[in-house]
Amino acid sequence: MKASKFVKGFMVAITCIALFAGVAAAEEEIKGKIKSIDLSTDTVVLMDKASDTTLVVQDKAALDQIKAGKIKVGNKVKAKYIQKDGKNTATYFKKLPGC
């Protein structure tokens, strides 16, 4: 009887994991040139080959570099982002070498 409850609980757990795995946001990567910066909303617009992408930057170190002018309009950056609350939220944001 105990084994049956264990198997049933295990199957429920696996089903839940499978359902939530489909809901998880897929992280996307972008490399581009900074077109604009809006510090009032912590957003950066990146231009890549295809289009412009607006990112919300939440990384404190990246924001500090932007505020200090170390990352600025015209710099090339690499970013990774997810869709969060209908916005592209950066999970990684770094200036590329040589910029």
C-alpha cells in the first residue's frame, strides 16, 4: 500500500513539473548597438540586424555602468532576456570588448 501511494505521489509530481516546464520563459540572446537609454525606466533600446529591441535592465552593476557613462549610446553589447510581465527583461547585460 505504501509503494502505491509513493508511485501515485511521484506521478503527480512529474506531471506538475512537466506542466510548469512548458510555462517557463525561454531566454533569448541578442547582440547589438545601443540606440537609446532611458534611466527613468531603466530601459535600453538595442539595434541588431533585424530590428530594435527594448530591454528592461535590472542588473545593478550594469545600471551603475550606464549611469557612470561606461556603457553608453553607440556601444555594442550582448544581452540575454526573458519575457516578464509583458516586457523584455534582461537577465544578462554586458558591453562587448573593444567598444
